[in-house]
Amino acid sequence: MVQSVTVKAPCSTANLGPGFDVFGLALDAYYDKVRLQKGGRGITIQTADRIPMELEKNSAGLVVREMAKKFKIKTGLVVEITKGVPTGFGMGSSAASAAAAAVAFDALFKLRLDGNSLVRFAGMGEVASAGSVHYDNVAASVLGGFVIVRTNPLDVIKASPPKGLLLCVAIPKIPVPQRKTEASRKVLPKTVGLADHVRNLSNASTLAAGFMTGNVPLIGSSINDIIVEPARKHLIPGFDSVKKNALRAGAMGVTISGAGPSVIAFASGATSTSRISGAMRRGFASAGVDCTTVICRPSGGASVV
């Protein structure tokens, strides 16, 4: 009888500009690992990383608790978390842990859940960081590739990204508050003008079409958000310079990665990603901020290791 399962899940970027709370993309830059083991009493968290140990404040722990309730699992469980995704920088850190936990629970107890069900349970873990359930990052981390999430009813559509798509992520070295995602949602506008809504909807539609048809230039030209990005960019020192520099260096589109403060640039194989990364670093430097840059590709989803 299997007593433990280890799963790794990739980081992700959400929104992709105009697709707020709807689009997600798994990235091969960083991974979280969750080892779920039978034993002990109740559900306990183990980690060497600086993340909350309390069950209700830990995204993987919340997922395991909810799945244990749903499937009436009485066995004691140990949730061992190894963080590889930077925490609090808009790369789906809590989602990666939640996704890995959902897939590990499914594998350990041989539930054979479908993708939508796994995403539904993983989404419950986002309450720990965002204060509410949402699915864009967890769907990408669970399923991999590019995802479109519809809620009520939950319906996740996955597309395999074009092979020529490359991404440059600039991660600024600035302090981020606890529950940063929840805080960044508070700056969003409560109402949106019809004209702005139509512009964002048109960009979101062409972006989705770009992924579905493998059209990298169409993806890049659709990374244009006039609602969420303007409301959040003041939270990122030097954002305008980072974006301007990256576009001048050949990026096809630039936006905030998730809730930030990381900034992500979309590029094709014909573009010098090292030049784009250098331009993004200089943009942050103009605001007196250091940053780490990583060049990556779209990733597959969570998997047992």
C-alpha cells in the first residue's frame, strides 16, 4: 500500500494583461514540491521554508484539509512542503503548493479526479494568500500550458502554447507585504467604463485566439491591459521604465505578472531574450531597485515525481 506521494508543480503567471482572473500560463522557471504522507494524527505541516505553518494559513494545508473532509479520509496526514517558487512576487507561489497538494492527495488515495475537480480543490488553497477562492494560477499549475477559466460553473479550457513563445520575468528585490495578493486587489477600480471594458475584452479575445492558433505575434500584440495594470503599476517602482525598455529591446508585450511586483515580457525565438532581460534590469535600476531576471518557456502541469 502506498504511504506517501511527492508531486512537483510549476510556477505560473496570471491575467496576461487583459485576462484578469481568467487567464493563466504555467512557466518552467520554478517549482514547488509537496510530499503527502500517511501517519500521525490530524493534518500537520512540515517545511524548512519561511511560510505559515498554521493549517488555515497554508495553501497546501487548506487543500488537504478540504479534500480530506470531502472524501471522508480519517487517516493522519503529514504535508511536507519544499518551496522553489519565490513567495509574494506574482508567480503563483501559493498556487503551486496548492496544485501540488491537490494532485498528491488524488494520487495517494487513488481518486482519479478529472482536471476540473483538481482545479476546484486547489483553488480553495488560495484563500490562504488572497482571502478568496480563485482559479487562474492553480489551473495553470495543475494542468500546465495556457488556461482559460470560467466560473459558475467552473470550466477550465487548456491550450498548448506555441513552441516559439519565450518569456522574460523580472523579479524586483523589494519588500512585499503579507497577503500581498489580497492587498493588491484592494486598489482595483470598483466600476469600469464600457469603452474600457470593450477594449480589454477585444484584447483578451485575440490573446486567447493567439494561443489557440499558435500565433506568437498575435499573443504579444494582445498583451494590453487598460484596467488592472494602470491601477496597480504604482505599486511597482520603475514599472513604466521597465515596460518601455523591454518593448524597445524587442519584447512583443509586457505586463505585470499576476498581482506583481514581477514584470513579464513576451518574446519569440527570433528575439534576443538576454537583451530584453538586460533592458528590464536597467528599468528597475532607474528606480534604484535591483532585480533578478529569468528566461523561461511555458511548462507542463503538476506531476508525481
